[in-house]
Amino acid sequence: MTDSLVIIPTFNEIENIEAIIKAVFGLKKDFHVLIVDDNSPDATAQKVEELIGTYPGRLFLEVRKEKLGLGTAYIHGFKWAIAKKYDYIFEMDADFSHPPADLINLYNTCVAGADLAIGSRYVKGINVVNWSLYRILLSYGASFYVKGITGMKVDDPTAGFVCYKRKVLENLSLDTVRFIGYAFQIEMKFRAHLKGFKIVEVPIVFTDRVRGKSKMSSSIIGEAVFGVIKMKYISLFQKSKF
């Protein structure tokens, strides 16, 4: 039994899913993988089911009835991981924007003392490949915006490549997490920050997806912009909700 679980939420990732699973299992460290699929119409879940026989006891699948959002998919996975007693629990995208090899760096960072390790695009300059200038400015600007409002000393607060120690997730009141889209990543880090957990950023090179379609939308960005202000307000005047 490994101490580490990688959670990969999916919706229509048939073009990437087999390759990303093989990449994780090809690493020198033993990781387990949980796919949380939102009933993808492109047969992503069926492909995972086929692969489970190739990786017995290492690959797992949870299929939800419909597309319910990134945040709720991770919450589902977190609860599953906590119940199974994994010590290190990872978030990672299916599209290879997060380099699988850097899972080991995130793991080692938590073993060395971090409670939460972030695969950061901005901790050492701007390390993004295949993004337009507009998208870089939008993402980098969002990071400054979030840092300014929340007070977190995190250069990439919207990052979705993360390793949590189990004790962090056990102490974050997962049932009260509000956001399901882009702002989910910010809220999780902010909650950990408020609890005093040690957050460490690890530099990665982020590469935009080559196969499949991006899930980014204007509504997701809007949730983040206005959600951060609401989140900060609640933390100041309704602390019991955190």
C-alpha cells in the first residue's frame, strides 16, 4: 500500500486519460490514482475501467451522475482518500499541463515539512508554455489580485497541481467549501492559510493542453473575481464559517 494518491477529475478526457495514467504509473515512486469522472459522454470512464485490470489495486474510478464542477469532484476524491487513509493526497489535471514527474517533487516537499505543496507557475518568474499573452496577463494578474486581498504569500494561488498532507484536508471542513470552479483552488489554499498550515511552492513548467478542450469559461473567472472578496469578508466577520 502506497502512502500517496493522485486525484484526477475528468470530463471528456478520452484523448488524454490513458496516457496520463501510464505516465503516473511509470514514475519511480509508487502512486495510486483515483479518477473522478463526471459521466463523460466520450467514454472516458469506460477507458479507465478497461485499464483497472492492468493496474489492479493501484487505479480506481468513481463515476458521478453528471457534470458538477471541479471543486465538488475534488471534494469527492478527498473524502475517498481520507477514508482510505492515504497520507499524501494530490490534485492533478488530466491534460498534461501539470508535469507528472513533478509529483515526486511535491511529495518530497511535503515529506520535508510542508503541509501543502503547490506546483507553481510563478514562484520563479513566469513558467508557462503555449499560452497567449492575454491569458498569461489574466492569470498572473489574478495572482496579484488574490494575494492583495487575502494576504496569502503565495505566488500562484490559482494553481491546481497540489499535494496535501491528510491532516490538512481533515481540518478544512470540506462540506463547507463554497466554490466549485476556478475559485475552488483559491479557497482551499486560503483555508489552509487561515489554519496556519505551512504552504510551500515548488516551481514547475506549465504547458497548455495539446489534446482536448479547455474547461475555462467567463463564469469560472467571474466566480474567482467576486468570490475572493466574499471569502475575505467572511473570514473577517463570520470566522465560524471557516
